[in-house]
Amino acid sequence: MSIFERALEKFQRRDAVVGILGLGYAGLPLACTFAEAGFKTVGFDIDAAKIKRLRNGESYVGNVPSERLEKLVASGRLSATDSYQELATCDAAIVCVPTPLDDARNPDLSFVVSTVREVRKFLHPGQLVVLESTTYPGTTEEVVLPILADAGLKAGEEFFLAFSPEREDPANKDYRTQTIPKLVGGLTDHCREVACAAYAQVVEVVIPVGSTRVAEAAKLLENIYRCVNIAMVNELKLLFDRIGLDVWEVIRAASTKPFGFAPFYPGPGLGGHCIPIDPFYLAWKARQHGFTTRFIELAGEINSSMPEYVVDRLTEGLNLQGKALKDAAILLLGVAYKRDIEDYRESPALSIIIQLNRRLARVSYHDPHVPHLRTRYLSHTLSSIGLTSELVRSSDAVVIVTDHSDVDYEMIVRNAKLVVDTRNATARFRQPGDKVLLA
């Protein structure tokens, strides 16, 4: 039996040991899914605090309940470590580490490179290596493969290399890791077959594609599609505001068309690790080929300008009440980048807070999912405060940045001196004469 056949059989029989490198919003749900399917699963992370919490069955990712972790850890099917030496026992090494941008908006693959170098140290015949981190087309072949090739094994025959983009959507109640269709692109046909065999044991639909580059590009297309369409509707919001139209009503009207239209919704800007960042991976790659991605660049400009628009609307509302932004007590509702999650990476709330601080406003926030706000962009840690009618009445303005579902927006409208609503969260409770500005 060949190395390829043995690897295929091992995954099909669920006898393989699966290593997940990077236990964040993508890696931890994937590790749980493999463990629940019967695979012995080892999670790797360089954050010792995360490892300690996981070993105690304590989750730090909102869509992975601690009860789920406790069962898997207690059963022995899921373990966690910050020592890469256990990769020697793993039949699969699935890389789910961050791929941020640097200050010049160029891809920062340092996490991928350092992690793959650790994988190389323990690469052995029959092992499957999969990159799930979102990146530009060509990364698997141009960055990952040369590192692994130094181990002296031949890809496609002695070890197997693939790319399969993560598609997690925190707080989405309709889809979970197991039910989200899985794209898989292999370096060779054998690579693709082994990777498909592994994922087929844990997800309902596996979709093989022709190459790693196709899979890499498909993930970018998914996020660019959202980025560009959100930018379009954000720009229309600015226009409709000037001509006295409610963009939310216009979207509702357009959505009655049963074909040829998919609704996207405006907001205070983009957040999270994917949509604000991933399009620029393709823009960077395009520049390597002498091509300018004008739609991507323009969409980025529009979306990144929205926090400033929100602050301008707030200033306008305060001015109408004879109040300056300087020294005004501003309460932000929600700092997470989307509804009902705890992730505030790249959240537009951060930019709004920074701008308000520069204009000497007094800023506080309430977010039931984010008890503390720590980021290099702020000089000190902020903490969420309890939401009461007294707090709302004592604030000069309330800015709804994230429309968490467990907030009493009727109470907000009833008690606030001024509401700046970036999510249309107050739609059901607004009455003529209410001091609510859409932004």
C-alpha cells in the first residue's frame, strides 16, 4: 500500500490524529468539530493563557460554549498545547493563524511562516498539511511549499499539501462549521484527495477545486463581494442623507424584487479580521502584476471613511441642541464589530472612540459582550458600564455602533437627549419629534 493510500484510509477510518495550529475564531471551532467526529485532536497555540483555559474546558470564543469544550476535553478527544513537539504524532497539521496587514497595507505572513517552519521540523511521511488562513493566490505554492520542501519529502507523494479557506461566521445561527460547505484545493490530485477525505469526515459538503490558487482566490472573492457592496450602500447612504431619503426604506423597497437584487446594509464602517483586511491581499498581489484593483481601493476608502461620517453626524446633532462635542458625555452602544459577538478586531467603534478622544469628548461605552476594551490604538483600557435609564439621561448623546439584540432600544429612544443610530436599531421605536439621527 502506498503512502497516499495509507493516508487516505487513515482519514476515512478516522484513525488519524489531527493537529489544529491556531486556536482562535476559526481554529477552535474546527478543532471541536474534528474531535466530535471521533478524531483525536490536538490544538496548538503560542498563547499559554489560552491553553490553560482550554485544558480547564473554558472557552474564550463566543460561538464555542464552554459546555461543548468540557465534554471534549474530559473525553480525551481534544487536548491543547503550546509545544510544537506533539506535531510528530499528528497525521494532519491544519494552520489557522492570523494573516493581518502591516502599516503599509501589505500582507503580513509572519504568523504563517513561523508556524509552517515549526510544522517542517516534524513533517513526516503521510502527513497532511492544510493552510486555512485567508491569503493571496499563490501563498500555498510560493510560501508554504518551499518551507516544507526543506524537510526532504516530496509533496503529493510523501506528504500532502492543500488550501481550504475557513468560512466561519460568528453568531450566525443558521450555519456552523459542520454545515458550511468546504472548499478544498490541493497542490496535486493526491493532495486534494487526502484533504477532501479528511474534511469529508467532519463537514457535510466538501467541494474540490482545481488548485490551491483557486481556493485562495475564491475566499478573497467572497469577502471582496461583501466589501464592495457594503461600500456601495454606504456611499448611497451619504447621498440619500443629503437629498432627504431614508436609505433603510429604499433598501426595503428594492428588496421586494424577487430576482437580480441582494440587499446589503450600511453601517459605521467595517470590522472583523476578514472584510476590512482580505481584499487588500488581492490588491497587493495585483500590484505585483502591474494591475490596479480600483474597485477594491475605492471600497476601502469609502468604508474606512464611515466612522468620520458618524462623528460628523454626532457633532451636527449636538450643535442643533446648542452643545459642543468638546466635553460632551458620549455613550457608545456596542464596540464589537458585529451583532451578538465579543470580537472587536478592526471594529469601527475603535476609530470612532479615537476621533472622539481627539475632539476632547468624554467617552464611555456599554457592550454586554465586551467587558473590557484593550487595543494599541487606545492609551488606556476602557470598561463597559451598566446600561440604565439614568445613564442614558445623563449622556449628551448615545451612539449606536453595534446593534446587539439584548439592548432595550425603546428605553434608549425614550430617555436619550440625542441618539445617533448607525444600524437602524431604533426603527420600531422612533416617533416624529424623537431626537434620533440616522448615520
